Amino acid sequence: MTLLELTDLAVEQASRRVSTLARHAESRVQDKTLKSAKDLRAERVRLKSVIYTPDMSAEQKLSALQTLIPQDDDEMPGGHASMVRQSIVEEAGPQVSALLNTLGILDVKGDEHARPMRQVKALRELVERGATELPADFDVSMAEAVWQPLLRNPDRKKALSALKACAMNSVRNALKGGKVYLAHSFKHRDREEQLISPEEWSHKRKAYLRAMSLTDDVEKYLERVEFRLDESLLQLAQAAEDGVITIDQAGVIHIDPIYAADEEPQLNNTLAAMFASIGKVQQGAMLVEIDARTGFSAVLLGRKAKDANELKALYGALMAHGSENDAKGIAAMIPGLQVSQITAAMRQIEARGRLRDASDCVLSFQQNHEIAKLWGKGDKGSADSMTLDASRYLHMARMEYRRKQPGVGMYVHVRDSWGIFYGQHVVINDRQAAVAVHGVEAHNAKCREDQVKMSLLAVDTHGYTAAAMSIAKLLGFDLCVRLRQMSERKLFLPRGRELPEALERAKIGKVSMKKIREGWDDLLRLVVSIREGRLTAREALERFGSAAQGQKMHAAAEELGKLLRTIFLCDYFSKPHFRREMHTLLNRNESVHQLQRAVHFGRIGTQRGRRHDEMVAISGSHALLTNVVIAWNTMKMQEVADQRRALKEPIPEEWLRRMGPVHFGHINFRGVISFDFEPFADSLLQRQARSRSRAAA
């Protein structure tokens, strides 16, 4: 492991420990809140007993109430966040000090006048002096306003603990946003090192922009955006006049809900008959047949398998990574296979990029079927996360707020013609705009000129930000969002721009065109750096997104994103067919999630997912196994459709468009697994292995 990787690992572990401290502090606050609620209920009972006692005079009641509620009683604590901060200061002092010592070893660098660096410098000076208390005249302005009351605590030892906790939090956030950096790091190096150098940018700017069909003339770009904005507003005004939309007194735009199409019994019967004709299948047989047609095992191994046992171990490793079973459980399901063989294969397929390349092979095979072209052109898709239950001791695990269970997110990008074209693991409850944009850009960057690139990605509210919409648009695709909250249905206009008369009641916000102009060149430099591979879209949106608020680049992306979101909302509200298409894309993603849960219905165990490479292997194997099912179903559906056509009883194309390949009721994912390699030996095994097996026969 290189020094850069060791540094990144140390930062990841330190950040994980900060998150753990915060979670434990929040748990303590919740316990105190429950206890306080219980005490309040008891207090209420005592107050009622005093107030409603008939034998007491008014003076006696007042005296009793003054006894219950003394004048010098402590004030109620602040909000939930302030209570968490106070809990960290009071009960996590030694752990915070240990984390700060780690940061001292890593040698954090940055602007000396920035708050995080001022706090670190102040702490170093106090440590050198051997101080055990925070000086009374300490300048608390170097801390964020929410921490300042804790720094003014009369107990100066607690005030020093508060400074340590504040510095820990500030440095962590600053590292994430790139405001401070580490000299010997890859992920957390100076932001300027992640971008194209100023000299190269000045010399090759026009060539880079020409290759991406962009312009460095901000006025020309904004002119096109404003022209599109005017057209969209007129369409929305016409929709208001036609009654397609309504605007309430609060200025919120409302639309009629989209109802599902009526079920057609004949279509459902045809679909049931199709899968009855396909018949039941074992997962092992499915893996062998799809592997023979796509060669994904050769991609995972870097060559064809030497013998059948190596293939068995490879398939077992895929199932051990991509399902709830571990190596021991899979070995019990596959006769003749040892646990050591599976664990060795599991480590082998963790090699960077192999699982994704293998999944791409399977997806390409699935997309080549005629029936897949009826489902979509392949240039649109959707992205969403599903949660796999996990041990609460897994560092990436977070509490899933609906089911109150710890879990890890599996974020997948699904084509309109089905199939996962990108999958990755995420921390649930975090904003997912960065991973949404990253998946499309990573996919498009690998596409050849003759392959279809993604032009539109549908996401839910969690998968977008205004800055992400800007980055996506400049990278060449549209990020479209299904908004959940009505308050987000606000139209943003340049200052001085008026709405059409039919929309005058709509709630509007203002866009600063000045900020776009000031940060335009920096924004283009960031986008070109992404396309050139200097950093990924995920890294860009995490370091240059909301964590970089206050910088010209972020301000330009945010303001431009507001304009783009307004154009999108106008289309979303005024074009029901566009809205239905978006909902269809997102619903297909949800259908894929159901299939994913059939592949992996349990939880990630306590001994799995502790390493980053292992989490990548879990998400990659899960996506590959899911794509194998989709590809096999597509192939069999195509065979049935061809047979019906040959018998002069074709299935109508309109019906085929509405039949998806994510059925799994006919697939046996569990039990004893066997593999029949004989019909496909020429495609799967090396020539020497085939010769030996025939000689032995």
C-alpha cells in the first residue's frame, strides 16, 4: 500500500470515528429526551394535583406552584443539534483528543486565516504551553457561532474540550470541502492539484471546450439558456390557461396526479403464458448459459477458466459477495467445493474494475435483443438507492429511517431498456446527487462512438442539487428530478424578468446572473477536469459542491442550476407525456430493486464489508447477478416471441413494450447448486482443459 493510500485510509478511519462519536452522542441525547419527556409527564401530574385541589386557597396554590417551579431553575436546553454538541464535549473528551492527535500527525495544511487552521493553530499553542484550561480571554470568534456558547462556559476545562470538538468538526468538514488539504493524499490533496493546471487551462481551453461542444463565451451560453427559459415559461402559461396546472394562494403550482393505465387481462395472460413456456430454472444453470454467451468469467479472471472447479469457485465467489450467504454457506450449497477455493476467488474478483466490465458485457448482450429495443432506445435511465440490511458495527451502516434498521445503500443506474449500467455502494440518508451524476459520466466516458450514451437521468428528490444539474448539463446530459416537497416547486428567474400574466401568482425566486458570469471560467475548468479524468464527478460534487459554499465556482453552478431547474419544471408541469415518461423510468428502477432483493434478501454480516474493496465487490457482484437474471429473461422472452412469430401468432409489439424482464418467481436462488458445463465447455474452458476432460471421458 502506497503512502497516499495509507493517508487516505487514515483520514477515512478518522472520519468514521467522528461519525461514530456523533451517532453515540445523538443516542445519548435521545435517551435524555425520553427521560425528560417522562419527567415532564410526572411534573404535569403534580401541577394538576395542585391546581385542581378544591381544599386549597389561591394563595396556597400559588405558594405550592412556586415551590415546584423555583425562579432560579435552569433554562431549558437548546435544540437537538446543540444538545448533541454538548454531549460530545461532556462525554467524548479523550476520544476527541485522540482524533486531533491523528490530524496532527497527518499535517493538515490550508489558508492560515481560515477558521479550521486558526483553531488548529490555537490548540497547538495551548498544548505546547501545557494548558489544561481555555484562557478566559480566548478569541471565540474563530469558532462557528453554534460552538461559541460552549467556548464561553465558566468551566474553562469544558471550554477547552469544546474547542477540541469544534476543531475536530471544522477540520473534517474543511477536508471534505477541500478548504484544507493533506500533502500526502490522493482524495484530500489540494483542490488545485485535482484540476487542470492554470497554465494548461490557459493554453488549451478552446480545444477542450470545442471537444465538449461548450463555449467560453458566457454571454452566448446565457443567451441560449434565457431563450429556452422564455419558451418554457410561455408553455407553462398556456398550460395554466388550459387548466392543466393550477396555482394556489401561496403561489405553489399543482398538477393532476398520473394514474396507472388500466390492466389488460389478455396482456397479463400472455405474459403468464410466456413465462410458463420459459419454465423454471436454477440460478446455476442461468449463470453458465449467460457466461457462455457473454464471457463474463473470462473478464473476471483475465482469461478463460482452466477447469470446471475454477469456474465453480468463481460462481461461488459471485454468490458469496452478491447475496446474503458467505463463503461457508455457498460451499455447503455447491458439492465438491471448498471454502478456501471460494475465499480465494472472492479476493481475485475484487480487482479494480473487473466486476463492472463483466456487468457491462452482460448488459451489452441483453441490449442487443430486438425486444430490448422495444423497451427503450437506451439513451435514458433512472437512478435510485435501495437499502441492504447490515450489521450496525459496519462503518458504512446508517439507520434507515423508515424501518429503523441499520443498512448500506446500493445505488444503481438502470436503462429505459432495462439492465443496470452502473452500480455503487453509498451511505444511506446522504445526498445522492454526486453518485447520480458520477454513474452517468463514468458510463458515457467508456462508451465508444458507435454506442448509445445516456442523455437523460431521472432521479428522486434525494438525487439532485442545483449545482449537480449544472454539472450534468455541462457534461452533456439532463438531470431530471421528481420533486417530493411542494415547497420546492419554485420558479427562479433572472433579476428584472417578469412572469407571464397567467403565472403571476406563482412563487418565484431570483437568480444572480452576475455570479454565473464571475464563476463561469472556474466552472468550465472543473467540468473539463472531470471529462479529462483528473477527478471523478463524485469527487467534484463532494468537494466542490455544497461543501464549497462561498466560492465563485460553487455560486456559479448553484445559480445556473436554478435556471435549469426552472426550465425542467416548466416541461414537467406542462407536458404530461414527459412526466409519465419520468415516472415510468423511476418505476422500472423500483422493479429492479425488487429483483435485487430476491438476489440478496438477507443482511450483510458482521465480518463483511469492512474494507472499501470488499464493499465495491459486494455492490459489483450484486449488480452483475441482477444483470444476469435480466439478460437471461430477455433472451428467453425473445425466443418465445420469435416462436410465436414463426407460428403466425405474433405477440403485439404494444404488449411486448409493457412486459419487463425482471420476473424471478420461476428462478430458484437457493438450495443445492449444480453446474452443467458440458454443453458450453468450448466457450467457457481453455483448450487444454477441454482436451483433458474429453480424454478422461
